[in-house]
Amino acid sequence: MNRNPSISPHQCFAILLAVLCLIVTRLGAAPTLTATVEPLEIRPGGFANYSITIDGGQPDDVSDLKLPQGVELANPTPSFSNQITIINGVTKSSGVLSWQITSTEAGEHIIPPQELHVGGVPIKTNEAKLVVKDNPNSATAAYDPLLTIEVAKKQIYVGEVVPVIVNLYVHRRTMLRRVGLIEVPKDNFAIQRFPLQAEESVISMGGIPYRALAFRSTLSALKPGKFKLGPASTEIILEMPSQSGGGGGFNSMFFNQSEARKMHPTCNEIELTVLPLPEADKPKSFTGIVGDFKMSLTADPKSVSVGDPISSEISITGSGNFDTLSAPILTHAEDWKTYPARRINLDPNTGTPNVDMERHIAFNQVLIPKKAVKEIPSFEFSFFSPTDKKYVTLRTEPIPITVKAVEGSAELAHEKVSTNTLAPPPDEPEKVQSPKPKITDILTVTPTRANLLIAQPSLWRDEGFVQLNEWLAGIFGVLILGKLAMALIAGRLASASVPTHQIWKELNKPDQSRAKFYHLATSYLSAKQIDTTEATTEIQEIISKDHALNYGRPTEEASAIITNEERNKALEVLKTLA
């Protein structure tokens, strides 16, 4: 006989005790929020990371941060990471919300407690403090980039060309996604545009490896005096390790957590002394060229007649302001007819400013002798040498040539005078009359219209037959053209250019916000497979506006309707890619 199993009183008590223990454990593990700032001290314009760590739960939503006056978000979108740690067999889960904040006002800024909902329960964080001062104890965060500017000389002359280098140092644990244009204030200097590509190397600073990117250019001073050069500035996007990814927990062991940050690294300044050019011993032919140069001359051919052209090439090498260098002047030019010189750049086209190597240009000029001369005279030009600190006038060596007088010229007539008086002119040959032809052939009348065929088929004269053939030829031609058009349309629809046509159509629609327009513009560049690292300044400006309007802090500028003038200007830039 089977009996229904029953639970004894001891078993009921054990089950009840286990449930009570579980409830007490759950109640004892209530979620907690902890707010931290890293680093605690920054310089004006620097960046810090404000983090909220949620232990024992996950946030239901993310509300806007409440920040004190003078502190603002560098990136409105927070990053979230989930960290799991295992201690003595106990698994603990925590989430971390991180914002990048910045401030340009020195002083102590108290960030008030923030409220989050975890499991439907509102919980507040502690308050946190951010200190902003010129000389913080920790000048930069652990992975902040560094920017420096260097010049070859601290004392230069007006118009002297000097190499300038902007160095960007990036921590090896970060990933550099984008570098914007390098900008340096040009109030007192003429600075050549910095290249988009940099010379890259690896250096160690304080035992920490950095990627060093050197952007090279040149500058020249516009007026004498003492001026500050810099600071240089740029906008970069870095993939930085998450501040919450440390601690040696499970998450940091198996996952490489990072977050993208848009940063503007600060830079130093350099004081330069600009000297004026001396007035003493200034040549009359001096046109403001400063540098150190060498000059040579070649010409071909070296044996010509009066009025024949000679091609001359003046070669100039050295270092200096080649952009304003004009063609040297021909001395004793009264015996020559000259044409405007054509400048030839003989430097290798590397796409980067030539700041270290000796430059090389040439001027090709056509010379025509007006009379018989024995040499091509010298070419000369003057410049100020900052190395020798004096004015220098260069002259080429004259080139011996042979110039013959032409028939009918005054020189040739003078040479023939003596010969003409001694010998009488030769007798003229007797004129012979042309014989008159005797016409004895049979004359024929040529018809006005040639008959190419002796006998024509009768069908050629049938007007109906000719019209039928014309109709058949027309129908056959239409069928061929239709087949070709269908193949062309099918190829167009299957080609990779269809997405660009669709994006281009969207770009031309009116009443678009600036954020949407520049997002479509960068999508067009992506569809065209444009390499943004080698793009022009105008294209880089479009990409920068897309980052500022769509990935920065929401502003009224981003939602404003783009003007027709701004849209047409951007479309003209994109048309060059078509």
C-alpha cells in the first residue's frame, strides 16, 4: 500500500530558514553609487574623467549631468562599461558610467550629487571636486596627448625662411583615429600650410613609450620686433583605455575597453627676435630675397644667325624664400631681344614642405641676338645672406657663341663691298623661249556627270524597292540602339555609383539642418572611397564640421537650417570628386 510523502516539521523549518537567509542577503546587497574625478587637478582647458560606479545593479536610464558653473561636458554622450570581479569565489558585478569634462576657469569646482534609478529605486551619488589651476600636481592625465612647437633659430631676419616643427606625442596604449589641421597664429609670420602626413617615430619619456608625429613646415617673419610664436593647436580623436578598466578584475583581464574622445592638446609658445635688413650697402637690384643661393647658366645652340633663338637656362640652388624669387636680369641687354622667363620647379614632388633639403629651380628664357655678337652676357640677381649677414650679388659667367650675319643685313653687305667692286657681275644667261605644243590628238568631250556603271540593275531604279530598304535599315538601327541603351541602363543600376547618386540627390534637397547636411556630405566622401588622410583643406573642413555638429555637444547651430550659400560652397567642393 502506497503512502503520500509528507514533510516533517524539521524540514519545514530548514526551508524557511534558507528563504530568510536569501532575503537578508538580498537586502544586505543594496546597490551603491560612487562618483569620482580623475585626475583631481587639471590645467585650464584640460580634461578630466567624471565616473559613476554602480555596485550591485544596473542603471535604469541615464539622465543629464548637473554640473557647476564653469564646468562643461567635452562629450555629451557617456561611455558605459561593465566590470566583473571574482574574489574568493564570490562574483561581483559593477557598471561604470563615464563623462569627459573640462573647464577653463581656475578654482575649485564642486560637482553636486547625481541621482540615478537602479531597479526602480532612486539613488544619489556623493559630491566630487575638480580643481583647475595653472600648475596642477598632475599636469596631464595618464593618457593625455602632448603638443610642442620648435623652430631652428630664435633670432631671424625679416623674410628669412626658417624650419618649424609641431610635434604630437601620443601614448602607445591609445589609438589615434584622426588628426585635424595643425594651426599656428599668423599675426606676425607667414607660415606654410602644415602637411596632413607626419613623420612618425617612437620615443620614451619618463620611461613611458610614445608615438611621436612630427609635422614640418616653414615660416618667415613679416616685420621686425619681438614676437611670440604659437601656441599650435589641433583637434584629435583618440581611442583611450577606459578609466574603469583597471583593478585587475575579470573584465580587465579578458577585454580591452576603450572610449573615443575628441581632444584639443595644449602647446607651448616660443619668443622670436626678428631683425630688420640693413640699409647700408643695399644693391639697387635687391628685391627683398633672403637666403643663400648659387647660380649657373647654360645655353643652346651656340652657333646661330642673327635673329635665330637661343634657349638659355638659369639654374638656382640653395635655401631661402624661393616662392618670391624672380628671374635674374640679363646685363647688356641692348643687343638682345628677350622673352619672359618660364619658371621650372626641379624639386621632387613629395607633397610636404621642403625644409631640410636644398631647393632647386630654373628659369628658361629665349634670347634672340639683334646683331653679330661673340658671347651671351652675364645674368645677375641680389639677395641678403643671413649666414654671412650681408648683401650678395651673383653673376653668371659669359658663354662664348658664334652669331653669323644673315643675307641682306648691314654686316653682310659691308663684307661684300670690296668683292663687288673688283669683279664684274657675270653675264646673264640667254633666255630660251618655251616651245609651243602642236596639237594633233583627237579631242573628246568629257560628260558633266560620270557614269560609273555601264549597266545598272533595274531594281536600283525602282523607287519602292529603295524606300523599303530604307525602312528596314531604320528599324534595324532602332533595335540596335534600344539594345545598347538597355545594357547601359542595367550597367548603371548595377554600378557602385548608384549610392553616390542617391546621396547627391539628398544633398541638394532644401531646408536641411546643418548637422544632417554635413553627415550626408561625409557619407558621400565614404561612398566615393576618398582617403581622408590625404584630402584637401576644404574636404577636411567638411569632415571637421560633421564631427563638431553630430558628435559634439548638441547646439542650436547643429539644428539650424543650412543656408543656400553654405550648401552651394560645400557642393562645389564635392563636385570636384565626381
